[in-house]
Amino acid sequence: MTEFDIQKLLIAWFRKNYKNIPCFAIPNGEIRDKVTAARLKQSGTLAGIPDLLIADGSPGLFLEVKKSNGKLSLNQKVVIAQLKEQGYTVEVCYSYEEGKEIILNYLNKHKY
């Protein structure tokens, strides 16, 4: 299963079950032509930002989605450390089941 497949399943499950909490993708990882990549960088795209954000106001859960044998890039490691320093919960999942468990644990901790 690809990262896209895992992410797609997580988004569908989350939006079905938690309609009042924004959950959205941060599309940084697609292959783009040089002009588009430059425009996106100028508009604020930042390498290493996790794939998903659950914006529940406490302050939020960033979730990086990887396939089973995926590895974090150096940029991802740096950004994850920065986000954690700012008080965000940041997790990495390697399957749909693991991602769902991470989200449920996070929401249960914040009383949803």
C-alpha cells in the first residue's frame, strides 16, 4: 500500500467519524515542474512538513504518512523536531491501522 492509499483511507475514515474537526492534507510531496515548484516555495511551501494536520485547537496533531518500509528525510526529522518544540503532537505512521490508532489515542487524550 502506498502513502497515498494510506492517507486517502485515513482522511475518509476521519471525515466520516469526526465531522466537526478539520483534518486536511498538506500537499508538499508531489513531483512538480521547476516553475510550479518555485512558485509554491515562494508562496510558503516548506520541505519536511508532515502530510496531515488535525486542527482541533489543542494545538493539533501533525501526522506523517509512510509506507511500511518508508524512512523520514532529514528535512522531515528537522521539521518534526521544530513542531514538537512548539507544542504540537507529531507522529509518523506506517500503515492505515497505525495511523488510525495514533489519531484515536490523540483524540481520546484530548477528550473527543
